[in-house]
Amino acid sequence: MTTGAELLGRYAETMVPVFGTPQIVLASGHGCWVTDVDGKRYLDLLSGIAVNALGHGHPALVQAVIKQAEAAIHISNFFTSEPAVRLAERLLGLAAAPAGSGVFFANSGAEANEAAIKLSRRTGRSRIVALEGSFHGRTTGALALTHKAAYREPFEPLIPDVHFVPPGDAAALRAAVDDRTAAVFIEPIQGEAGVREVPADYLRLARELTHEHGALLVVDEIQTGIGRTGDWFAHTAAGVQPDAMTLAKGLGGGVPIGALVTYGADTTHLLTAGQHGTTFGGNPLACAAALAVLDTIERDHLLDNVARVGALLDDVQLAGVAATRGRGLLRAIELSGIPAPSVMDAAREAGFIVNAVTPTALRLAPPLIITEDELGGFLTALPAILESARSAP
Ligand SMILES: *Cc1c(COP(=O)(O)O)cnc(C)c1O
């Protein structure tokens, strides 16, 4: 048996070091639990950053992947397949998108946003308004809309004419959106910024201003979509219909897939034949996996589970916890006086995978199938975890 320590050494010898040193080497997972190569078990409260919506090894997803792999894994976009067509129909239905709406399949979140950026360019305008704290991905287009200077600045110059405004500041948004604006990009909850919810009023204002100025409203639901917040898509709680929505993370339950949804015929037809493309995007394997995820969320009433289990995190009254944020099963625990990385390490030691999303906050994004007992087990263990983090060197 190769140990975790040995594999981490070999990792360091072979990988481009962009991820630093991984915490552990995982071997397998079952439900909400994962096991590392040394045999230690952990409750997975991160699900691969809001990806493993059905947890690990879910029979519906595994069977769908096996069955589709036996039929056809990849066919190229010279051809199409029944899973691709069915998934597009399914997403448009869940999005309550009007007639003439469309879907473009990609392989990741950043690629879905690239497609949205290109869509926005077809308005004949180039100005994009994005929010401070935003995360839209690492490719050079999506990166231009990503606010964090440490991610963005080493790679400048990026695409020009991107303007950042502070989320929630109505006056700044009014000043930023004008007749030169191609699109406003908004995450309904900023996951990477520490699970920070954008006020519903602000989302509605963005809708009004983009309507008024003929710009597109693009909601990035890559982290918040596919049931994560207890709704299929987080923006619907604000009662707005965007012009475009991007999806990825939870959509394939771990099989890479991204999607751009365009609302209405005018927006859908901004991109014409030959103007965009992808080799892998929309392949039948990924689409069959996504259909299995959507079917299972529906059949097993997982949106109700997300709301019910997520409510355990509405209010966590503990020494060392300052506040909680977020909705459904996308949550942050803001700490007071204990660094989040120390708590993450102590939690892992105690058998729980969480993420130090900021220096002062933990992010929880467990599988949508998690039970009250499983999440409750973490909350029971949390005081001791905080205590051991507090006394860590
Ligand atoms: C993760 C994420 C992305 C980027 O997705 P990748 O699949 O890593 O390219 C974009 N936007 C949001 C809101 C995300 O959470």
C-alpha cells in the first residue's frame, strides 16, 4: 500500500505547484463520507467545493455513467445525442425559461462564463460590470471579471473595460451601468468571497438597470445552482429573470460539465453558427450524469432536504463563532479570534472536511443528501474542534 505521505512527496515532484500542498490523499467515498489512502474516514462537508451534489458513489449517478459509457462517451458537436437534448430541455424547464431560450454546454464553470462573455460581446458593446468580491473563474476572460487582485494582477493585461462595483451599493451600480454596458455579472451568493449574499433588492435593481440600458444580466449560479440553496437556482428567490445563467459545479455531480442558459430568442440568437464551440462540451457521458443528478434531486425531494438540514446552520451559538451566513447547504461560519485555517486543520484531524474560505470563515457545502444526524455530528464535535484550534501552536 502506498501511503499518503509518499504520494504527497511524489505529487510535489510532478505537479505544477498552483494548488500548494494538498491536505490529504483521498482514495474513495461513499455517501457523505470519504476515506484517505491511509484508511482514515472523514465526513465530507465540502463535497469537492459544492460539486458532489449526490455525495460519493451514488448508485443513480454511477449506473447512469456506466450505462452511457457502454453506449457512447464522446461523439463531437458534429453530432448530437439524446442525453444532450434531454438535458437542455430539462434545464430550460427548471429555469422556467421562455420560448426561444437555449443552452450551450461546456466542461467547467470558467468555460460557461467565457461563453457568457462572448454572448455579451455580441450586443456590440464591451463594457462589463462585475462585483467586488466576485469569482468567475481562472481562464483569462473569466479572470478579468474576478475581483481578487492576487488571482488577476499577475496575468494582466486581461480583457479591458471591466468595472467593479461594491455589492449592495445601489448608487454605484446606477453610476456604472449605462448605454455602453454589455452585461452585468452577478453571483447571487458570492461563494469564494466567504458566502456573502447579494441583497435581493440589489439583484432586482440590476435587472431594472440592465433592462433600461439594453444590457444583459448574467447570473453566475455555478456554485449556487442545482439545489444548493434549497431552490433550483438561487436568483429565483429575488423574483428576477436574467438574460443568461451559468452553471457547472453541482450539475454533473462530479462529472465535469458546465452550461450557459440564454433566456428568450433575442439573447439566444446573439451567438450564431460558428461563433463559439468546444470539443468535449455536451458529450453524452456528462449529459447523462447531469440528467441522473437532476432526476435524483427531484425524485428524492432533495430541495426539501437542503432546506431542512441547512436550517441546523441558521444559528450556531458557540464561543468562537461570531455569525453564520448563507442559505440551504451553502454556508459560512464566521469565527471570532480563531484563524479559520487552524479550525480547518483541527476539523480534519477530528474527521471532518471543511474549507477555510477566508482567513476568518469556514465554508460548508456538503452533499445535498446529507442527513440531520450527519451534520448534527459535526455541530456536536465543533466546540472541541474550536478548542483544539485555539490551543494549536
Ligand atoms: C467555481 C466557480 C467558477 C469557476 O468554475 P471552474 O469549474 O473552476 O472553472 C465560476 N464562478 C463561480 C461562482 C464559481 O464558484
